[in-house]
Amino acid sequence: PTTFDATSRRRLFGIYGQAVLGFKDQLYLTLNARNDWSSTLPIDNNHFFYPGANLSWVASRTFDLGNSPISYLKFRAGYGKTGFDAAPYQLYPVLVIGNVTLPFGSITFPFNGVSSFLIQNSIANAKLQPVFTKEAEAGVEIRFFHDRLGIDATVYDKRTDGQIFNVPIAPSTGYTSLVQNLGLVSNNGVEISFNAKPVESTNFHRDLTFNFSKHRNNVIKL
């Protein structure tokens, strides 16, 4: 049997920090930031920074809701940015195992102790940039009648820019594809969770949960 051996190396170094601030057990702010350095990006531009923030407010602790059916009320909002580097060996041309097509089939090297290597059929890109995803979301959680009924709803909007693709090109160039950053993809939607406790006693209780979600994906630019 023919055997193959492949080795891929990638180095990623990152620094991450987070701060959590709270005020009277009702208002919370979380800040985070990260910076990465990757060996799969151009050496003169191999780092990328992405921050994020989340804010939540437990309104039921701010206002006196004792005379209302609401037992818990919380609002939240967040924004985040995430970065991704490229796969290894897409910046410069690399050698791949040779293959020869013959009328009766093909030969993949090494063959009979003879090795052969070819330049890859994809044009590398020494100016690759990281892929960034930005997302914003907002939500509310509300419970009624001493937590017997509850609703948790979230809306979000996410956009991914500069995805890395092998773009097909004319084989007459001597190659079959070109590595590029391109495209802008949008994902947005809503998620709702409804829960109820219609029966609750010392020896028996019944919990009901219903989830609804709707997501929309669009290719805005390609």
C-alpha cells in the first residue's frame, strides 16, 4: 500500500484581558480584549486586535416590583469582535507531492524509491489579512408570578468580513486557484425561550419549555 506523511506547523500567540465591574448587584459591565500574533499571516502585519463588551441590568433590583406580577426583570446588550488567522502555507508557494497522469491511470510519488515534488497549483497571497466577525445583540429576561412563567428573548446581528477562499481561475494561467480575502456575510435573527411551571407542589412539579428561533444568512458582497 502507498503511504503518506504530512506535517503542518502553525504558531499562535495571544494576550487576553478581561475586567468585570458591578454596581449594587444590579448593573454589570464586562470588558474584554485580545491581541493575537500568527505565523500564518504576513510577518510585517501578523497581529490582530479584537475587543468586546457586555452590559446587563437587573431592573427588578432597581425598582420595587413587589406589587406587580413581575418577579424578575433583566436587560442585556453586547458587542464583540472576533479575529481569525489563515490556514498554514498560504502566503508563499510551497511544494506538493508530484503526480503524473498516464493513459492507463496516474502515478503518485514516491514511486520505486523516486521522489517528485511540484509547485502547488494555487497562487499564494503574501498580503493575506485576518478574518473579522463583528456581532451585536440585545436581550431581555422576564419572569412572572414567582418564577412560574418566564420569557428569554434575544436578537442579534453578525457580520463576517474578508473570508479566505481559494478562488477558481483559468487553468491557462498555469494554476487553478488564487488565495484571496473576499466576501461579506451577514447573519441575523431572533431566539425566544418560554418556560412555565403549571404544576408545582411538595411532591410533584411539571416544567414546560418552548424554544423558537429564526435565522437569516445573506451574502452581501462576494
